[in-house]
Amino acid sequence: MGLAISVTIPANAQKNSSSPPQTTPDVDSSELTPSYPASAPPPRKDPLPDDRDLQERLKETDYRVSNLLGDLRGNLWVGSWRGLSHIDPNTGKILGRVSLPNVAIGALAQDKVGRLWVGNYEGLQRVDPRTNEITAQNLFLPSKRVLSLLIDKRGYLWTGTDNGVALISPDQGLIMTTVKELPGVSANALTLDADGQLWVGTLDGVVRVNTANAYVMKWINNLPGTTVQALAISPEGLIWAGMPNNLLVINPKTGAVLRSVTRLRGRNVTAVRFAKDGSVWVGTNNGLLRLNPHTGAVLDEVAGLPSSRVFALAPDIGNKLWIGTSEGLAWLMPKMPMAKTHLAFSRAVK
């Protein structure tokens, strides 16, 4: 039995088949024909390009110092993206180093019995500062990316992540509760007010949380700008909020913005800390300033930093202000004309 197959050629295909071949004007036809050399191809180089790109990026060491913490013994803990160390702030001598599963440190805190808590981009670890060993860890947080840590007046640990806040028992290292549906979602910064209540800097303003029950008490979101990435409470109880384009002073009771600090308008404020002398230190992505807290006037602009990008500040430790930057650790003493770099954390020493 024969099988007849009928093939229908589209009209446009019939038209194209009868049309002359397309030519490229002013181009020799030989240039359109690929040609290959007679020699053998070059030998394969390991690693392959994608792997090579990854390896080359890994070789570029990140010298940022993202967190600083003065401990109960008067020593300084330095959280850098090369690891965690603690130093004698009087001499600068490194006293010990902690081996962590992830060195991208997002936050540091010390509880009331001296245990160190380290938040990084893989969760939360508890460290014994006497042995430098990890004694507990919690990876079951609202998100593994920990951005902020704070011990409240009762001794409990508040853990801010990029997806909410959890309350941790420092003894067991287990979650006790979480803040339900945190406005602004990401807990970029944490601080305590005079009443012992928690303030959270988020992607959409500041949020006050009751530390007894983890309920949201107040949300101030009508700010000139949205993301709050640095927080401090002044001795008078006012909120200082650092933002990507502003530094605001906020009345926590009314939510009113009392001041937008003139010299910080349009600047990316990354750290705010009050010193014992009452002045306020403000780190930005382009320099470090000391302000009069009553007027917002600039008292000093610090020179000599290893980088103008400031990530962390720790005043009054070893009679010094310690400064974490994108290119290492620096320190400043009263009446010093400029900051000095701690060479052990800089690019100068491998």
C-alpha cells in the first residue's frame, strides 16, 4: 500500500524561494565566511573562566571592620570580615581570635554573665570569651542574616534580622518569641530607651517594641526618608536616627522630628554613638564627625582614617574612640590631630 504525503509550503516561503539571495552592500563575501587557522587550538587552561572569576574574587580580601564592642573586662572585640578578634584597647595587642563558620559579621553583643553573641550572615553563635570557643548556635531565626543584637535590661537577647526580630534566651540560645509582623520588616539597628523598651530601625521608620511581650507599641514612619540604619538614644532620651540621606532627632513620645541635622543632609549616616563627654559621634560613608548634641553643629571632622567609609564606632574604651571602616580599624584620643590606623587590621599587614 502506498502512502502519499502532501506538504504545503507557506506562501511567504514560496515567495522567498524565488527571490534573489540577500547581499550585504560594501562587504566582500569572503569576509562573511569564517576561517580557522590550521594550527591546533590552545590547550585548556584550568580553572575554566567562570571558576576563575570566582577564585579571583575570593582572593580579594575584605578588610572592613563592621562591628565593635567593649566587653565587661574593658577589652575591645573587633568584628571584621576576616574574623573576630579581641584586643587590649590600652596597648592595641591582640588577645585572641575566634574561628567562626562565617566571617561576614553583622552584629555583636555580650550578655550579663559575659558570654559573647555573634550574629553573621549564617545565623547566631554564642562564644565563651575565656576559651574563644563556640558554645551554642541558633540557625532557626526569622532569617539567617543577622543585622543587629541587643541585651535588654532583663538580660534577654534581641536579635534583629533582615526579616524581623526574635527574642532569644541567652542560657539555652533558643527563641522565646518573635515580633509579629514588624513594620518595616528589616531590623537594621536596635537601641533601648530610658524605660527599657526596644527601638528598632527598619526599612520604613522606627518601631517601639514592648520588651515584656514583644508587641509593637509605636511606629514612626512619616519621616523625611524611609530606611533607618543607625540608632542611638541621647542622654535626654531623644532618638537619633541615621538614614541614607539624613540624620534626624526624633521625640519618641510624639514621633515629631525635632531636627534634621543640616551638615548631614544628603549624607549616608551609618553609625551614631554618644560619648561620656556628651558629644555625639557620627560615621558616614564619607567621613567621621563630632557634633554638639544640642545644636547639631559640627565640632570636629576626623582626618587620618584608613577609609572614609565608617561602619562602626566605640567611644570611651581605653580612653579612645575606636572606628571601624571599610579598610580596617582606627583609633582616636582626645587632642590628637588625626586618627591612627591599627596595622593588624589593615591592608598593610597580611
